[in-house]
Amino acid sequence: MTDLQYKVIIGLEIHVQLCTKSKMFCGCAVEFGQAPNSRVCPVCLGMPGVLPVMNKQAVEYAILVGMALNCQIASFTKWDRKSYYYPDLPKNYQISQYDLPLSSNGYIEILPDSGQTKKIRITRAHLEEDAGKNLHTAGDFSQVDLNRTGTPLLEIVTEPDINSAAEVRALAVELQRMVRYLGVSEADMQKGHMRFEPNVNLVITKNGAEYKTPIVEIKNLNSFRALEKSVDYEISRQLDEFMETGKIMEPGTKSTRGWDDVNEATVLQREKEEAHDYRYFPDPDLVPVEITEQWLESIKTQLCELPLVKHMRYVRDYGLSNYDAGVLTAERSIAEFFEDAVAIGGEPKRVCNLLTQVGLKLANEAGCSLAELGLTSEKVAELAKMTDAGTISATAANTIMQEMTKTGEKPEVLAEKLNLIQKSDTGELEAIVDRVIEENPQAVDDIRNAGKKSGKARGFLLGQVMQKTKGRANPKIVSEILARKLG
């Protein structure tokens, strides 16, 4: 019997378009969805004799991400030309960074399904210009849209510290949250703002000997689903290939594959080029970049509390679940809304429930933010306080929350208008409890006998009181009265 075990080894390359107003080396506007080839100029089209000019905002955004990734920021860096021939690259080279990247030797923490944080090392984060886009929807020929050419692009490269498709997805989600929090990218994958390229291979132990399968780079994935599914597929494919052919890693065996979303399979594209194939050399038209301490300090002021740190704080300080903390920290605006409501006096768990169960659901359905929905942190905090005080029930709070989005009225006004204020008058409730006790002698006996039916009987009597008060009795006070009368 063959003794075979394997370990998954994954490194990830992430391309993030930075949301500057203009391109990396020219003044063309960065705008998605415009007419093809309408946002171009002689510089980004690579016309003879033109000269690039560096976008300072893009450099600062890239440095900010490097800081958030705990990287070492270079005090001296330069631009290089990466040469290759492809229709979407009008200059036949890409201005990038090779041996002196802007940021290096960092790390990011992720929260996989295990619930324990894991540290993924960052090799480098360098700045470059994006290529154009080849279109294959016009029949038996291709077209090229160069609007995207020259857009500032941050390439983040990890060490091969990732060991499953689920961890790859967790890393991608965390990076998307991070760049959105920092305000450096919209990170909308449907618009191509963020693209992933995992490098996957296996370390297989068979009968005591160790083998490594050839590394495969899966190109241009633009959704979390495609990223996770393609990595899972590639793990299975490499394992099957090794079992069938025994193929192992050798010089020149690295390849790139594409993802066929319809058949859910990776497809061979080409053998992978090595660095020397790109003929890197310093760009003669651009001066090196020297980054001073004063410049770094001014950029550092733009750092905020990052999403995973905020997530862990919510779990630790507010007692929220990992799921709820993840929902609230998914977008910076949601987290800030939540924190504002808590600061005003709303109990954290109550505010969380109102937002996750009602507010965010309505906002998602309407395709807008909480603020655009008509909610304010002040009103949500007041609604939470009314619920905790027993003025209204949790069910009524959800109803009022929905009405607030329609009318904009204050929660206390809506509670009165909708007749949702709970009855807390002890004398009035005692009379109703007495009547319910009198009408249900069997349930009373079950409670007093303290048998298996006792808990069910208490719930039944409480339900009868709620029914008679049309749901407006304060269940806490009713329970206290029942306990006092029945023991």
C-alpha cells in the first residue's frame, strides 16, 4: 500500500488599481466604463518622443499600503522597463519596479475559518502601470481598449505561506477590506480594480521520499469564488498528474493556466517566462524616487485602524461573534456608524443586531449606504436604549427600524404612533396574569409539580399573557410576576 501525504504551497500575487484621478505617468483621467480608447494620449499610447511624468499621489497611496502591510519602505527606489510584446501594451514595455521595490519584507494577518489568526509574509509591494484590455467579443477577431493602459497598479507579492484555498480567499478578502479602509482603491473586482494570481504547487511525501510538483500560476482571477475554486481544482489536478505521470518540479517546468469558469477547470496557457526573459533595465526617462522621513511621517498620518484589528477588538471588547464582527467591519463606513451609535450609549450587541438584521439588509436591497437609507447613528442608539430599557420589545425595535427608513421620524415618535410601547404597569399586568392562571389550571399544576413539563408550562402562560396584551406586555416583568405567584 502506497504511503502518500501532501502539503499545499501557495503564494499569491495581487494587483490593485489605485483610485487616483489621473494615470501613473500622464494626465489622462482614470474612469471606468468610458467609450473604448477615449481616455488615452500620446504618452500612454507610447508615441515616439513623449516623456512620462510620475504621479505623486499614486506613490503616496502605494507607500500607505506598504505601511499597513508592515513593510520596510525604501528610502531610494527607481523605475524599470519590463519588456514584452502583447497587443494591450502599446509601448512594448511596462514601466515597473524590479530590484528596488517601494515596499518589502512585511506581513499581513488573516482570520481563516479556524478562528485563529495567521501571519502571511509579504515579499514586496511595488508600483507599476497597468496594461490595456483585449476584447474577444467581436466575432473571429480581437479588439484592444487602451483606456486602462497606464492606470497606477500596485502589485503585492506574498511568500508561499498559504496552505489552502480557504486561506487564499481569506487573504484576498482581507486585502480588499484593507485598501478600501485606506481609501486607496475601490477594489471593485467586477471593474477589474483587483485581480489575483495564485502560484500553486504540492510537496508530496510518498514512501518516505519527498517530491515537489511543478509550480502553476493561475492568471487574472477577478472574484473570490474563482480564486477559491481554481486553487481547489489545481490542487486536485496536480495530485492526479503526479499519481499518473510522476511529473516533478524541474527547471523550465513552471507554467501559467487560465480559469474556465463555465467548466470550472484550469486551462494551460503557456510555459512561464523567467525574469531574464523580460530584459529589465532602468527606465532612462524617469529619475529615481528618494523618500524622506518627513514625507513618510506625512503619509503615516493617513493610516487608520485596520479592519482585522477592529474586528478582533469588537470580539474582545464588545463580546460580538466573529461573524457579526466580520459583517460590521466589512466596510469602514459601517464600522464607523456602529461605533458612533455605541459611543452615544447604544449597547453594542443591541446596535449590532439592529444593523445586521435590519439596517444592512435594507441597505443591500436598496443598493445604498445606511446614511443614504435615512438612518443616523443617533436614532439607532436611541432605539437600542429603548429596547434595553424595556420600553419596546426586540421585535418592535425591528419594526420601528424599518419605519425609520421610510419616514425619518424618531424612534420614540414611531413607537407611540405604532402603539408598540410595552406595558410595564405592574398592577395592570398582575390582573392579566391572575386571569391567565385561573384559566389554565393544568399548566399551573405542571409548574408547581416542578416536573419535565414545568418549563414548557411557564412558556405557555407567558404566551397567553402576551396574546391578551397583543404582544405589548413587557415579558421580563410578566416572568417576574409569574415566578412570584407560582414559585
